[in-house]
Amino acid sequence: MKIIYVVIGVLLSITLTNRGLAQGPPITADKPIMLGGKTKLIKTLSEFRKTEQGEFLSLPVMLHYLPTSNSLVGIHVPFVNYSLSGENGSNNSLGDIAILGKYQFYRKDQMGKTFRVVAKTLQTLPTGEKLSADGISTGTYQSYQGIVAGYESIKYGVSNELGYNLVPDNSNDELRYKLGFGLPLKKPVYPVNQVNLFFEYQSSWFTEREDFLMLFAQGIQYAKGRLTVEAAVQVPIIQSLPENLKREYSIFFGTRYIL
Amino acid sequence: MKNLIIIIIISVLAFTISSNSLYGQSDRDQIEVQVDGLGCPFCAYGLEKKFKEFKGIKDVKIEMETGQFNFSYPSEKGMTLEQVESQVDKAGYTAVTTKIIRADGTIEESKQNITELTDESTIVSKDIFVAGNCGMCKARIEKTAKSIEGVVKAEWDKDNKMLKLEYDSSQTSIGEVSESIAKAGHDTKYSKAEDGVYNDLPGCCQYERVQ
């Protein structure tokens, strides 16, 4: 049944890519486009996640800084509220703090379009509780290395990310692939005034556990001037996971502001 | 007496305003840059933000479809072509052509392709039909033509669809220029663009095909 989401996403993508417009940054995926040296960005992407073991609310604050036009450093500090079923209880706590680094090593520009490739690293610190909530709070050190490649034109945007997440005891090692399509609903103008649709997929293969998870997210984004507001719903399409880790859905709400 | 005072005040004000207006126009350089890589309005924001490092920049205008980036800058600061191109690069984009119209009317222009003329060079002027619709087509057609070694001048008129070419016939030919423009997606009098390339053009550029 969940395959319907894939089909709808692909069909919408094919239909809408025929429009001659432009789009903004992906919501749950990543993109290789950077906004020029010395730029500072503050963003948040709150997530309400419902799983078989309970509910999680993550409220991260993310600060990004671009020292040059092809590099970025960032820190993500999430605050977490969770409510678990059974005797596990509920609490507010600090989630896993993550440090992000990106370096763009390939760029090919043409009129109204660009293709770029970025090396990405995300070091997750064990500052959160051990909650088995990947990307929110696991309480374990994690080191992610990946490549983000994206093509962006005034017609459409496609972003890809392939990477590997290492955990010291290998219990949660993960090969991750993300694919995002961005499609605009308004003519591209500057200053920025856009409404964009996003269709994003994430596949996670937990190599040691031999578990697999595939998620589909559909989102909408409004950007005016330096402010962007976005929302998305993410559901599992395929999940071969232990029963307690199975996901029901996630709802995202985010804002970005270029300082 | 009262009327005379009013007339004098109005005259002085009018003179002051017109002087300021003239002064305002004549003390600023106009800079026009064709920028590649602006795939979305956020990219344009990054570009403008980088140029705001130049204190005194005004009248910023960015056309998303053509990548045309225009602004004005105080003439006495003497911005150079190299400064403009370097700043575009620092913003993370590519400057294709840069033109500075100085306050005194002189024009400085970087050329994407500087054709070197020799004793054997023969400059030929020719107009050819090139299909297209909009400003984005104009930028693409002219950029393609100017990138060919031997082309000295290329200006496409979107109203009559004619490309005015000046080229050195010892270095290139009308056929080579025509083929290159067709490869970029535009039918010409002599060459037809492949369907796949045509279909890949933005919606606004999808002109009526030449039969």
C-alpha cells in the first residue's frame, strides 16, 4: 500500500518538472548549494515522531556559518521531549548535539543552472539519552561521512546524498541514501518570494543488524526575503525493523533565517 | 512680492533637485554582469549579499531567467572588471561577461572569448535567423556564439529573431556558428536543434520549431 506514496511522488515529479520555474532548499534531504562566503544561517527543523515505542518531539537549533563560498561549518543542538509506552516514562532532555562540516569540491555552472558536489561530515556527540531515536537522541557517538550531489535549475532541483554512518560498537552502522525533488509553484523572482513542493526519499540499510528502512516525505515551503518556513510529513514505505523501532509517521516544521 | 518669493523658492528647489538628479546619475558607474549558476532565487540572494561588501552599491537588479546582474557603484571608487569577477567567484558563481559603463560614458568590457586577429583575418558581417523567444534565449544564443573562436560580435534581436554576426572567416564559418547554436537548443536557418535539447529548454524558451 505504501508503494502508492512512491508512485504519487514520482508521477508528481515527472508532471511538475515540465514547469519552467525554480525551487529552494530541501526539507529533510540536503543540497550542495551554498550561499556565499561569510554567510550565517540560523534554522530549526522540529520533528514530532511517532513510533511503536512512543512519541518524540525534537526541537533543534541549528547554526550554520560559511567561511568561504565552498565550505560550511555548523552545530545542531536539539532539545527533546519524549513519552514512551510502558515503564519507560517521559522526560525532557538534551538530544544528541551534532557538528556539521561541508566542503564543495566540484561546481559546474551554466546559465540558470548548476551542478555541484559536496563532501559532508556529521559528528554526533553522545549528549542525549539512550532512546533509540535515530537523528534525535541515541546517546552514542556517531560519525557520518557522505557525498551530496545536486543539480539545480530554474526548472527543477534534484539532490542526492549517499553516506555511511559509523557507530563505535557497529550496532547501528548505516548506509544512507537520500533523494529529493524540489518543484516550485511560483515564477522565480528576486527578491525571493517562493512556494515550493518537495518529494523526498530516505533509504537506510543498517548493515550490522541487516535492517532496512525507507521513508517518503512530502513537504511544502514558503520563502520570502531572508525567511523560509517549511512543513513536511514523513511516512515509512518499507520497514524491516524490530517491532519496537517501527515508525508510524513524523511531522516536521521548520524555519530558516539568513543573518 | 509674496508671489515673487514663491517663484524664487520653487526655482531654487527645482534647480537643486535637477542638479542632484544629474549629479546622482553622473557620479555612479553602471555594472552589468552575466552570471552562470543562479539556479534559484536563494542563489541570487547569496550573490547580492556578497556584493553588499562593497559599500555604496545600489540599484541591484537580478534577472533569474537570464542570470543578468546589474548594479551601480560610486564612480570615484573605481571598481574594476577583475574586482567584479573575483567577487562573483567568492559568492560561488561564475561571471561570464562583465561590462562597466563609467560615469563619463566610457565602457569597459570583459570578453568571454577574445578573438585574436592576424594579417590573414577577414571580418565578415552576416545576419542569420535564429529561433527563440525571450531574454533568456538572447543570453544563451549570444553566449554560445561569442564562445566560438573567431566570432568578434554577436547580437540577437528577439523581435526579428536575427543574429547580427561579425566573425573572422579565416578562423570560423557561419556553419560552425550555426551548428553550435543548434547544439545549445536553438534552430537556425542552417541547423536544427535536436529534439532532446529543445525539450530541455525552460518553458519560456520553447519557441515554435523551424520546419
